Amino acid sequence: MRHKSRLPILFLVGLNLTMPLAGTSQDVEQTIKADPWKSTGAVTMSHILTWPKDSLKNDLPYSYYLSGSLNTTLFGVVSVPISFSYTNNKFASTIAYPFNRFSIAPSYRWIKTYIGYASMTFSPYTLAGREFMGGGVELTPPDFPLSFSAYYGRFNKAVEFDSTLMQPIYRRMSGGVMVGYKSEMFNVSANVVRTNDVEKSLSLNKSDSTYWAPKGNIAFGINADAHPFENTTVSAQYAMSIVDNNCSSDSTGSAILENSDDTHRYQAYKVSASQSVSFGSIGVSYEQVSPNYTSFAAYHNTDDFRNLTVDFATRIGPKINLSGNVGYQRDNLDNQDVNTNTQAIYNVSLQLTPIERLSFNGSVSNIQSYVYIKDVVEKVSETNQYQNLDTLSYTELNFSANGAASYSFGDQQALSQTVSASYSYQKASHVQKYTDDFTGTNIHNLNASYQISHNASKTSLSLSANFNHTDAGEQKSDVYTYSATLSNSYVKNLRASVSANYNTVDAETDYTIINTRASLNYSFLQHHTVDLNFSALTNNSKSSGTQYSLNLTYTYNFGCGLKRTDGKCHWYSDF
């Protein structure tokens, strides 16, 4: 999913002011002796030239990226980090999440505020890290039992209907509050989150076939945890989410708390207990989420399941670590589906080090989770690090298994060598936001590599082979990747490397990608760094032939401030 902005500017500013409480005379003395002022920062300018232009992409033939950071510390207790970035590249899009953004988050002692683009979390079932454009506040006084959090802002920008969208997107506004109480024995908090589509944000005709009704949601949540005994923790979470699928002004269910055919109520709760013991830790948890449970203030919710699990972590001797959880899961809680699935659920990880230079690790899990999986063809065809900044893809993992082994040998002081191999399998469902696409896929990935380093000449060579097989029903693809990288840093402050990747995609169609890269990195006068990267990408599935990219990056580091020496302040600069 590509998020494309209508503005050619990417702007990001972060500001954080922190001043911890100086409750003791020692803290006050350290503050007085600290340097009054210290600032460090960096400015980076990147120029990217690409030719010939790719007719399938909207990339500019020339792009530049300017970014910078500045961190100022006052008396060792006040910190002011600021960062920004700016680009002339246009990420054209109809997606409602803007790529250009700014954020300011000043805080003083136990008061923290959010201005601009920010994210907060109340509960995994209500507000769960969803980014908003607006304002928020968190009040967590250390010597007072009550805490308070609140936010209000915009989740989505309005996007009118066009042929590329399955549905139009309303401007979606949201706000919420959370109040908490804490003591030595227990903590408890309650929160409420209200989210609504703004009906007037789109010019839709209700009699038109493309009309899509605005929606609303209100979610309530309670979180609690207690410590009834030593090394014992008991916790509980409960949430109710009410969704109105038609909150337009003339609908009968415009009030979200009223009963109507468009209003649906969902519940979710989880209780757990854990105990630390001599050989590790053990715990038990029970979780149940209603079918179709959703909160507009969370990116994704896994629904329609009941889980009972036992968690454990232990160390078996000095060389084996074992952890995970096992349990029972059932879906189709309302018996509305034709089939009901019951299964054992598990998530187990093992680490083994039989000898000093040999290590094994592996894991297997069938617990559902959302992750980002980057398309392998997209990865091998990148010509610069900025190429896919505006690309997002959500994937729900239903099963995953991973295993890896590594062995080091040779003289670590002269000629060191390492061989490694890994295998991963993922059974997943790809989720595309704002569409109904839900495609099941099976992904196998096998990798083997060899690396040799000659320490005297500061030269290293790495060779690797990778195989990726993706099975998405009628669509199947095999990608073979062979890579070689040679690097040297024998000359002081100069590092050079060259690499080549040969990729075969679907061998029966003779679809190949060859990506050759060369780079130079040079540091001079302590504060200056220049990086020069060249890439030549050949893709025989495109008529444009070989595409070339040249990336020149300059970085300047600096510092200054007032330093205290022998009770006196002295100005210093490191430019």
C-alpha cells in the first residue's frame, strides 16, 4: 500500500523537554556541577540522480533529501532533541495517511504533551498505537496515586471516491481519556475512546451507487494488575466496542449508543497470572475476543477466538534456553460459521550453544500476529534507501517457523571465517487497507552465507545464496538470489565496497534482475563525511533497459556549549 502525498515536502520535527525531579541534595549538587549547556547535531544532504526514467513509477529523475538533528542539554537535566527532514520528491497518493508530517512532544517532570502527529496507547483493545494528527497529554505524578491521559485528533484525511479505491474515505476524528490509580498492591485504569467519520468531509450523493455511509465507534476499557504475593502478578483487561455502520445525520441509529440494525457491540477480555520460580517463570492466561471485534483506534484486531495458554521460560544447564507458551484455541464463538476450528496453540523458542563458536536457534509459532513483510522482488530491485519510504504492507501471520545455525572458525586475529544458514516458513494472509483483499500465502525462505575477513588488510568478502518461494493460490513465484560483496578499509578514513546481486524470478519465464552496487565512504576533518553510491539495475521484464542511480550524501557533525572546569564556565565549539 503506497501512501502518496499531494505536497512535495517531508517535514518532521521532534521536541522533547525533560526535567526529572531533584528531590535530594545529591541531585541538586550534581546539577550545579554539570555543564550548563551542551549541543550536538548533524546535517545530512543527499542527492539522487536516476536515469533513464522508469515509466512504471512516479519517481523524479533527480531528488534531494535534507535532514538534520540537534540535541541540546541544559545542566544535565533538560534535554531538547530536534530533528527535521525535507525532500522535493512527490509521493503522489490517494491514501488517507499523509507522508509529510511534524511532531512536537515537550515534557516537564511528570507532564508530557503531544502536538502534531503522535501515537498513544490505552489498551490493546481500544487505543493501541494508532497515529493521529492533533494533541495529547499524559499526567503521571510520581508521588500521587492518580494519573490522567487524553488525546484528540484526526486519524484519516478525507479522500473522494475514484476508480482506484474500493470505497471513499471520510475524515475520521477521534478523542479519548484514561484515568488510572496506582498503589503498592495494585494498579487500575479505565479509558474511553470515541471515533467518528465526519459526514460533511465528502461530497457524496446518498442516491448514488458509490455512496458509502460514515461510521462511528466508541470503545470502553478497564486494565488492572495486582501483586497479592511475592513474585506473583495477576492482571486483567476488559473492553467493549460499539460500532455504528451508519451514523449519517438522517439514519435512525445516528446516536451510537442507541440500538439499531447498524449498531453492533463486541467484547474482549484477558486474565493472566504469573509466578517467578527458581528454575525460571511460569504463568497462565485466558483470552476471549468476540467475532468481528474492532476498534477504530487500533490498526488491526484479531477476533473470534478463545485462548487458554500456559507460559514458561527456563534455562537447561549453561547452554540451553527454552521459552514459550502452549495452550488451546477455539474459534467460531457464535456458531455462525459452517466450520469450527479447535487447535493447540504454541509459541516455542530454543537457543543452543553446544561449543563456543557454534550456535543454533529456532522457534515455531501458530499464534496470530500482524507484521510487515517486504516483498522480496521489491527489495532486490531497490536502487537507493529512499525508494520505498512511503510503502506499507500489513500481513497477518497464522504460522511461522524459523531455524538458524552459525559456526565461526579460523584465526580470529588474522583470517577469520564464518558460515551460517537459516530457514523460515510463514503462513500468512495479506491485508490491504481499504480493500476486501485477503489472500492466503505460504512463504519459504532459505539462506546460506560465507564470510571471510583478513584483518591485516582490513578486507572482507561475503558470499550468499537465497531462495524464496511464495505460494498464493494461483500465483506462485520462486526467487533465487546470489550475492557477493567485497569491502576494504585499509586506507585511513576511506572505505570502499562493491557488490553484485543476480536474481532469477520464476525461472520458467526467464525473468531476471541484476543489481550491481559500488560505494565509497570518506571521512575528513573530523566532522565531515561523504558517501558516494552507484547502482546499476537490469530488469529484463521492462523495456527501459538498465536503470542507473547515483547517490551523493554529505554529512556534517558539530558540537558546542559551555563546559564547567574548576568551577568556571568555558565556551567550546567543535565545528
